[in-house]
Amino acid sequence: MTSALALPKSSLLTSSMVSEIMSDTDPLPGRLDRWLAAHGANLVAVRRHLHAHPELSHQEFETAALVARELAAAGLQPKFLPRGNGVMCDIGSGDRVIALRADLDALPLPDTKDVPYRSTVPNAAHACGHDVHTTVLLGVGLALAQLEQQGGIGGRVRLIFQPAEESINSGAPEMISAGALKDVAAIYALHCAPQLPVGIVGVRSGAITAACDAVEVRLSGKGGHTARPHLTADLVYALGRVVTEVPALLGRRVDPRAGLSMVFGSIHAGEASNAIPNEGSAKGTIRVLNRDAWREAPDLVTQLIRDVVAGTGAKADVRYTRGVPPVINDRMASAVIAGAAGAALGAERVVEAEISMGGEDFAFYLEHVPGAMIRLGTGIPGAAPMDIHQSAFDVDERAIGYGVRTMVHTALAALASPSF
């Protein structure tokens, strides 16, 4: 077993293992089982190294370099983004391209676990599972490279290792601008799901995650003594109306089937209990599952805020910031990955994924090509329930092997599918 924090000095695959692992005519599941038996420990070591050395959004230079090094050692030709913090790599040949995407960045959170691979970087942690996503896609690439050498994979598979998924100015548009979707027929991704037991994958057609935008409301007006509120524009009262009435009004102005939710997480005005301030602010998020409702949200939210504030005498400055669109899985792409997951793991291990109101910038790819994101079960048996974005987040590392199996099968099935 490779040390938890030490990376292999050579490729995770060696040419001497090719004939032993990948050259026979057994069905693919068995061949992948043997490949993972030979290389699974090294993949776990990579995941633990990444977990111990997280890099925040837009700073993923060492992570990208590690990925490129391993791909190059396997005989592939990875290409960096211009800034060097993302990687693309094609495997195979031909005009038909299926893309697989993983994200590289960590979250600005402390890692509070007591494990050997705990983060060594203050206030940075892989609390969303991107270390697992990266490791799975690296394993998929190395396995596909061996299959390509042994007889071809029926087209091209493009590996996309993307920076800055966790940032508002996210990395998906940057990857797209760099040519990540050139000639791509369909794109797939997975996301860690601690709510699902390890060995289970969740698939869903249609909306699976919500659009997520941010809004900041700044109010200004005449302040004064709380004994004489009639001589002021009572900003605390006005902010109270904004944070209570605007979300309620949205529920009457938008089709409830659109799944729109507005929640404020920050509100501030004044310091003294007996003084009405002349400035105040509130910050919140808007989440929505429907593309049309998402496109209309900025104008509607801004107008409702101004209407609610108008009667208070305060002046409203509304700053609406676009985040990410909703992830809406293509019907045929979802069917392909569900079938592939069933072939890889067994049909009983494929369940329907729940809708999440979280945001995911994989949505930007789906604005251009069909595709699907699935949930990869990472739940640790016997452990207390946990969620992503928690400082103690961890996974059952057997999920890496299940992810590799699922995505290799998905890539090959999508290449062979006439649906795209």
C-alpha cells in the first residue's frame, strides 16, 4: 500500500501489467475489477494526497500538474489551460467525442477530521469531494488508455479537469472557451453524495440541481432617533419588509413548479438600539430549477424589492449577480448513464437521485451539449450522517472504484450510442 501522503513516482500503470490486466476477452466488468485490484491502492493514495494538499478556486496549479504528469506517464498528451490550473486530454481517435468532467478546487473551510490525510493547508479543505472526482476521472483516463492500446474504444473520450467550480466566476466557461466542447456529442460527470451508501449511484432525468444567483440589497435614507421614526426612513423596518415580503411575493408571481427559492443569509443595519441608521444591507441567494424562470428572475426580483421598499421612503440599490444555471440532465444522456451504471455495478445499485437546490457549474456545459450528472454514493457505514461543505466531510474510499467502473462504462456506451 502506498503511503497516504506519498504519490507514486511513476505512472499508476506500467506496461508490464497491460497483458495481465486488460488484454483478454473477458467482459469489461471483470477486466475493470482486475485493473482496480492492481491499481486501486495507488488511486486511494492520490486521493489522500489531494485531500491533504487542497488548492482553492483559481489556484489549482499543483493539482493540475499532478493530473497532467500521470496522464503523460500513461502515454497520453494532456493540455493545460493557458493559466496552468486546468487540464484537457483526449483518448482514442475519430470524429466522435464524449467528454467526462471533474472539478479540482477545494473550499475555504478548515479540515477538522483526525486522519493521516487531513488538510495541511490552513482554511482549505476538500469538503465537497472534488478530490474524489479528480481521482475517479484520472483512473478512468488511465483505464481507457489501456483499452485504447488493446484494440480501441470506438472514438474519442475527452477528460476535462476543471478549476474553480466553487467560485462565482467559475471555471466551466473558461474550459468551454478553451475548446473543451469542440466536437463533443455529450458530456458526463459525477458528484459525491454522502446521503447514498457507497456502491450506489443516483441518476435523474431533468433538473437535478438548481440555478444559484446572489442578490445584495443596499438601503439608504434619513436616519434619526427611535423616538421619532416618522421623521426618518426607517431602514430596519424596510429591510425587514424586504427579507420577509419579497420571498413571499415571489411565491405568487412565479409558477410553483419552477422551484424558486429566495433566502437571505445576512442582514445588517446600525449599532445603537435607540438610533435609526441611514444605511443598511441584506444579502441572499435565489435558487430555481426552471431555466425560463431563472432567466426572468433578475428583473422580477429587482422590481419586487423596489416596490416593497417604495412605501418606506428608503432608497434601494439592488445588485443581482448571476451564478450558475440549473443542471438539467438530458433524457437520453440519463438513460445511457443509467444503463452503463447498471452494467458496471448491477441494476440494483442504480437508484433515482433526489433534486438538490445546490448549484453546480456543470450546468454551463449542458447549455451547449446534452449530458448528465449523477450522484456517487460515498456514505461511510456506521458513521454519523454528514453533508458536503462540512469541515469534517470524508468518504468511503471504495467509492473511487465504483466511480471508475461507472464512468468507463458510460464513456464506452455513449461512444456506441446512436442517440447523440
